[in-house]
Amino acid sequence: MAITPAVLCELQLVAGVGVVYTSTNVTTLIDKCTLCNTTGGAVTVTLYLVPSGGAVSAPYTIISGRSIAAGETYLCPEVVGHILESGDTLRGSGLDVTLRASGRQVSGV
């Protein structure tokens, strides 16, 4: 078994729901997730943890319609500690809000 620390994603969210990370051939443990709004106004963010083969829906919502104020950085305690099996995805929406997630990828389990 190998455990590798990794930046899982570092990107700007879009208005529609997009895949921001896919756990591929590893089990992923999310250790930190940060949202940063560098725009001039509040932005609403929604995040989902979707199992392999699943679709965005209410049961997979982890943060729902959270308003991130202009200039605010939000540490996402709702996401930290979750596990994604191979094929599971982290998905989100929130126009121009920066999302960075880091954690550990476990292979050979």
C-alpha cells in the first residue's frame, strides 16, 4: 500500500456544475478544501461528492448554496475527512470562485 500526499484540484469553478476531481485507481482522503472568492460580489457555491456512475442530485450534496462574500476565503469543514473510492468525483459550481483541495491518495489497497 502506498499513501501519496497530493493537490487534488486547484481551479476556478464555473456557473454550471463541473467535475473538479476524479479519484482514479486510488482511494482519496480529503484533508483540506478551500474556497476563495476574488470577485467583487458574493457568489453562491454548491459542492457534491458523487459516487462512481452517479449523477448530481440531492443525496450527494455536501455544501448547498453557500454564499461566499467578495474577498472571503472559506475553509470547507463539510468536505474534510470524506473518502472517495476509485471513480467517485468531487463536483461543484460557483462562478469564478477558486477551489483548492488537497489530501492523500491511497493505492494498492
